[in-house]
Amino acid sequence: MNRYAIRLVRENRSAEVAWRRLSAFQDVERSTKRLMTERALAEKHRENVRKQMQQLAFAVGQAKEFFKSAEISGPSTRALMAYYGLTSLANAEVLWRGDGGDSLDARDVRWNSHGLQLVRKGELWEFSAKATRDAKGLNGMFGLWRQYSSHIPQYGKSTFYHSEGGSNWQARPMSTVTPLSDLAFPDHPISLGWSLQHLPAMTSALDLNDTETFAVQRLD
């Protein structure tokens, strides 16, 4: 049985749909019941699960506020607000997919940092982020989130032609879910330029402009 149902959403409504779905996790009792059912947890764990779902609800609410703040902020703080919004969403994913040891009040201190280090270069285009490590591997919030996050399937449009004439199309997954923990993490820093080049929504802008357009700021 296919676990993944495909629902087409117009791009201009994508944020609205995403936040409406995420807001369901702010119903603590519903989330508690769902998680206990999915993992077949004994009743004795209910209070601990509820506590973790309260933390998840807070993380989702916090993320939404950060992103709203990013929308109305100026250029000096917009990126920072968006980053903290993403961090809050990462926390929400960890709290849902992790166990009691990953709750905010119980997780190991090695996860307390951001897990990313800024590497400054001459041009803004070359500024990079480097994952931090300790003896156990990647650490910080990034390292913890990477243990649980996955690449969602890539979806494509398939057209079927019928022998008797006519055709129809349907959206279908073209790849499988891939846990990030299954992929080797690069040892080298990941630059802003490389990241922008791998964002589908940036493709048209980058094609129309030379990369120097995005590297006009030099820090000497």
C-alpha cells in the first residue's frame, strides 16, 4: 500500500497550506494520542509523551512567529529571523520523531550549540557554513536534526498514452524517501553560492544574472 498521497498545491498557497498542516501539532492531546498509537506506547508513558508534545507545539508556534517577523523585518535581520524559524522547525521534527531523550529538558549537552560555524571568505558568494564535530560525530542542533530528517521523494508528471487514443497524466513519486543519516556528509564547508545554485526556486534568477551580481560585497 502506498503511504504517500500526492496533493497538488498552487505555489502562491504553499505557505498557507504548510502552516495549516503544521498547526495541527499545536493540539497537544491529539498529538499525544497519535504518537502513542503509532508507536504502540504503554499508558504509563502518556505524561512524558504529552510533555514532549507540549514542547513540539511551542516549537511550531515559535517558528511561525519567527517567519512572520522575517517577512516584516529589514535586510539586516530578515535572514536571522528566517534562520531561527528553521531552527524551531528542526526542533519540532526532532521532538516528533525522536524519543524521550531528545526532549528539550533531557537531551545531551552536545546538542546545545547550533552545530554550524560560519567560514568567512572574500566575497559574500563564497561565505560558507561548516558543520561542527566532536568525538562522536556531528554535534549541535544541526547534528541532532540530521539524525531524524529525510529527503522527501521527488515528484514528477507522468503522461500515459492509451492504445485506443487519448492520454492522461498523474503526479507520482520519482524517488524514495532518503534519510539524511544514510548520506555521507561533506567535510568541506558549504558556500552560499553553492546553496543558491541548488535551490530550484533560484534557478531562473541565477540564469539571468552572472554570479558576480551576487558577490558584489567584498570584506577586506
